[in-house]
Amino acid sequence: MADEEKSMRLSRRNFIKIVGVAGAALASRRFLGGHTAAANRPRVELPELPAPPANADADVLLRMQEELARALKKPPSERRWVMVIDLRKCVGCHACTIACVAENKLPPGVVYRPVIEKEIGTYPNVSRLFVPRPCMQCEKPPCTPVCPVNATYTNEEGVVVVDYEQCIGCRACITACPYGARTSDFGYTYTEETPVADGLILGRERADDYERASNFEYGKGYDRPGDHGSPIGNARKCHFCLHRLHEGLLPACVTTCIGRATLFGDANDPDSLVAELISKPNVTVLKEELGTKPRVYYLV
Amino acid sequence: MKSELNLKKVIYGLGAIALAFGLWGFYLRFFVGERLVNYGSYVVWGLWVAMYLFYGGISTGSMMIASLDYLFGIRLFKGSGKIALWAAVVTMPAALVTIAMDLGHMERVWKVFLQPNLLSVMAQLVWGYSIFMVVLLAALWLVIRLESGKQDARPWLRFVMGVGLFLSIFLSGGVGALLGVNASREAWHTAMLPAQFPVFSLLSGCALMLTLLGWFAPADEKRPQQLRALSIGLLILLLVKTYYLWVDYSQALYAGTPVASEAVTLVLFGRYGWAFWLLQLGLGMVFPIAFLLSRRFQQSPFWSGVVGVAVLVGIAVARANIIFPMLSIPELEGLAQAFTGPHLNYDYYPSLMEWAVTLGVTGGAALAWLIGVDYLPFLKIKTQEVAQ
């Protein structure tokens, strides 16, 4: 039985080798010796990319980076982290969602920052609206007082956080959140259905190494254990990438926004970009009527 | 007598099958984990939370019924208090086990005792249930003393039952408050909810007692009168419940704004519309009211039991209809489609594991009650005692 399996494996391996060699031969003919359509095209001179901007005015990311460094010099209680999302600039690319998933190693079923898409109007007058929805980091959060063990609370920087080791997984906070901004971790991994085939493919056991390694949320190393330990079984949410902020880095969703639609900073700094923007009349928040005072603002 | 034995055999058999099915569910919950459930991050609470409300309501309601004998000393119910008290004792653990299954980290429950946020309704309930369990056991111990002829237990029993009655009302209302404090959930956020829940608990206790007395109490001269009194009580409570239902639903529907009527529309015409019309309204309210209006049925032990079970089924469905539909409404339009993944779904149907655990807990509680009544000497109802 074992021999049969081995011979099958060898024959599969041989087959892959044959396909690989044939493919390489075809490719070398195409790129090295063969005549292709591309080779007949006239050569086009590509313009040179401009050098990276040297001053903060050139890109809001650089400005926000400087402001972040300035804010970190203040005591934590004097900072007021605020996110501003310019809905006119958001193109719905979902780069922020993916960046957040990668940064926090979010498993299937857990999302901190989905982008809600809306189609407005009827043909021919149609437009699309994209609304990224992180945690609103409410000044008066309905999710914290319902926690029976104080596992979720507003930290001294005004960010609503979850103590994974304290959380009992009752999901009362998820029920209480008016924005659907919390999700529960049921212990999945993206790689768990990856097939295993020794010698042929990398396989699940190697592929999930990345997923199981620490994600550094809240500045701690949370491995992804197989025994249902935290953060599995916990409520999870956006925390403005606190672990990045404390290292002087902007939240992952901010740095990856291709349209610079997501902006971040300390609203207590009157010279900051976010302080400027949230004082404009075109600023709004989600479900303002609830009085939760979100720290995520939208520009419309 | 023979039909009572047959009925017991049937319930023993069904209870054992349900418990065996439940053990499989418990095995899955403990060794595979919570991922086999169908509730998730959007429909956050599912069948287990609904059943926790149901069992908790039965337990606190049974305590209220037991107080008729042990606290208020109503002669008609003399001797039947221990049946209700034993029902409260076996259904409260059923409620707590069911809700424990729902926790992502049930091994951390101790934190609610040692590191609680006492301003949270959930923490208050956990503390309340724990005290309630102690009160139930203390009452049971005092009943044992009383049954063995130690009359000095009577004033203590009266005191303990007084505390138990207060806790029954507090805990029933607390469950309503647990839902009601969620201000963004329109159908829950009403002061009526905590006010209604103690009535639902009393209704649950009354229905269960009607079944227990109808099917399992000795056929002495007091039983028809007890059944009649309970039937009239149940009828009044059902009419009050019907009024509450009308008030809740008419307020929501007449408001005319989708945010107010969405959940009610889901209950009436959504995926579980059939459960509302057939089980909650038809079986749980219309059928019992029609039967209880007839004096002939009010004194029929068998039909009293059937009516009690029908009301309980209706209450169980009503509990589910309070929980699922409200959570099936997206907090923000478009959120359901914004990101997909396991447990990110607004369309909830309980999984096989959820059903298994629920049936197992129900079977376990039924068996525990029957075994207690059959084998614990102090729970035996003496005919002459009831007839006094």
C-alpha cells in the first residue's frame, strides 16, 4: 500500500516535472528566441516617476505622520484620536478592509472595517456611494456599560478597546453596538481547507503558519491557538491600530487608502488636518440622533 | 392511575431520547467548539438565549406558584408547593446550562463574580441567579425538614420564600431589561419589556403547574378545584398576554415608520411567520383560551395538562420571536453585503447542535423532575395532606 502510494506520488511528481520543463521551454522560446507581437512593437519611452515629495504639504500622509509624531509627545489623556473619511474621495477599492485584515490577521468572519456600497438613483441618473465603517470609537459608547466584566472600555486615549483575556464571550457588546462594528471570532482560519499533499504542495500545515503567528493587537502577541484560547471566542473590533500608533505609524487603513480618503489625527491639536476638517459644515456622523458622539467623521 | 403511569413512561422515554441527543450536542459544543452554531456576529443571540429566557421564566414562575403554598398559605394549594418548588429547582440549572453554552469563554464565568461590572444588567442577573439558586436549595432543605415534622422550619421557609418571590420578579424583569437597554434596537427599547416579563414568568409557572397537577398529582377531591383555580388564573394571564401582544404590535405597526415596524413585520410575515401564527398564537393562545373558557375542560386532568403544554410551547416560540427578528435587521443598510464570511448572516436558523443541546436540556430537566417526584420521599404528595 505504501509502495503504491509512493509510486503514485513519484509519478505525480514526474508529471509536474514534465509539465514544468515543457512550460519553461515554451517560455524561453517566447522570450528568448521566438518572434512575438510585442517584439515588433515600436519602443516607447516611459516617463520617469517624480522623486518622493520632500515636504509634508506634498501628501497628506506625510503631514499626518508628522502630526502623529507630535501627538505622541503629549500625555495619552491629552490626545483625541479622530478619523475622518472623505466619502467624495472613496472609490470603493476595499484596500482599507484588506489592509486591516492583514494587519490584524483577522480570521474569516471577523471584520473591523467593511466598506458598505450603495447604489443611488435610477438609470440614467445613477451613482455609487462607498461608506467605510470602522468602529466609531464613540465618546458615549453603548457597548461598554453592558459588559458584565469590564472587558471592554474606553482607554485614556479615548479608544474603545477589548481586553481579550477578560472577555467571557457573551456578545452583549455586539448586541449593543448600533453600528454593527463588532464581530465575534469563531476560530476559523483562511487556510484550514488547504489540501495536504506531502512533497507536492506547501500544504495546510505550512500555509497556516502565518495565520497562527501573533498579530500584535493592543501591543500584545496574540497567537492563534488551536485550543479556542483568546482571541477566539471573543468580541473583536477596530482599535484605530493602537499598536501601530504607539510605534509612530498611522493606522493600516489610512496608509493604504489610495484616494487619501481616510484621514487620521489628534483632534486636540488645533493645527492638525483632522481638526481643520471636522470644523467644516460638510461633516457628518452615522446615526447622530443616538447621541453616541462618534469619533469617526464623514465628509460629504 | 394507569393512564398516569403510561404518561410517565412516555415522558421518561422521550426525556431519555432527548437527553441522549443532547449529550451528542454537548460533546460537539465542548470538543468541536462554537463554530457549529448558526448564530454569529449579526444575529448575535440565537436559540440558546431564547431557551434561557424560557427556562428562566418557568423557574421564576414556578417559584411564584410555590409561594401560594409556602408564603401565602393558601389552603387550596397546600401540599402542592413542593411540586412547583422542585420544578423551579430543576429548570433554573437548565436555564443556566443553556446560557453557559452560548458563551465564547464559559471557563471565565468566575470573572462575573470576582471582577464584575455591577452596573451591567447581565452581571446583576448572574448574581441574582446565583442567589436565587441558593434560595431554592435553602427552601428545598426547609421543606425536607417540614416534611419530617419539624415545624420550626415553617417561619424560616416563609422568609426564604419571600426572598425567592422578590428575586423571581426581579430576575424576570431583569431579563426584559437585558434586552431593553439596547437603545438602538427599536422593538426592545421599551419600558414595557421589563414590566411584561414577570407576567410571562407567572404565566409559564401557571401553565407548568397545570400540567404537573393534571398529569401527575393524585386524583383526590382537591385536584379538580386546584385545576379550576389554575385554569382561571391561566386564562386571565393569557388574556393579559394577548393584550400585551396587541399593544406591542399595534404600536409598532401604527407608527408607520419602517424602523419601528420592521421587526414586527418579520415576526408576522417573515421566515418564521408560520411559527407565530400556528404555534405562538394558534397553539399557545387561541387553543388554550378556547378550552379554558369551558368549565368542563377546566376540571379535566388530562386536558389541563395538554393545555399547559400548549401554552408552554407558545411561550417558547414567543421568546424566540422576541430575540431573532430584532437581531435580523441590519444595523446599517448594506452591511449584510459589505463583507461575507462564516457567521456574518442576518438569516438565522438554529443548527443541529443548537437543537440537540436544547432538547437535551429539556429532556434532562423533565427526567430530573420525574425522578425527584418518584424517588425522593419528601416530594411525594400525600393524598390526605392535599385533602386537608
